[in-house]
Amino acid sequence: MTRIGVISDTHGYLNPRLKELMADRDEIWHCGDIGSMAVLNELRRWGKTIRAVYGNIDDAEMRYNLNSTERFTVEGIDVVMMHIGGYPGKYSAGALVTLAQNAPKMLVCGHSHILKVIYDKKYECLHVNPGACGRYGIHNVMTALRFAIDNGEVKDMEIIELGQRK
């Protein structure tokens, strides 16, 4: 079993509560708009496997160090992570190409600042967006997700609310 924490849209701010809330996670996935190398470097100091993509606000240094899309397998689940993915029925052009050519079992994205977990029957794919856990954006409540993947099964999905965006 692999325990996962998913965050997005930190925009240069890493909520101090996240370290404690992700302490029992094996991997942390960041879906872009990290905002600074300092945030990425702090995540790396947590001693977890960090998987991250850059987002539309990330600078040249972030783009040099990260890809716009990552595809990987965890416990038998094929995962695609990108920043701008849309959601079922309203996917981005990039996500649609990926889904149409070789749909993963899980599409993880950020950008919208709206937490959504939706199973897409058309592509047989779980869409996961953790919302935003930074202080900048349209969201009112900072959010993240935790779950586990165990032998091809996603389980124990948990929403984390980090309080009001200030």
C-alpha cells in the first residue's frame, strides 16, 4: 500500500500544517502552480517521494526542473498528472488528447482551485483535483487530498481543509 498526499496551487506558500498532515504519506504529488523553488525544496526536505509538475504561473527555473505532464504507475494504477486538465465533460485540449489516445486510470490536475473527485465512465478514469492550498486565488477554503493506493485500488480518500484563504 502506498499512501498519497495531493496538493496544488500553493502559489509560493506552503501551509505549515501540511507537513504534519502529510507525515504518514509515502508520496506527495503537487499538481502545479508551485510558485517558487523554495516551496518545492521544502517539500523535498520532508523525506517523501515528491512528484510534481509545473503550472502556468511557474517561472523558467520551475519549468527547467519539472515537466508539464508526468505519467507514472503506483501500485498498479496508471496516473497522469498535469496542471491544467479540466474535468469530465470539460477537459482541456491536452487532457483530451491523453484520454483519447491512452486513458490512464487516474488523471490528477489542479489549476481550477476547485476540489473535485469524479469518476469518468467514458474514459474509465478517476479525475482528482485537490483544489488549492495556497493563499492566492478564487478559492475561499484551502484544501488538499489524502488517499491510499493498494494493489490497484484507490481507497480511504480524505479531504483536508486548511482553513480560510487569507
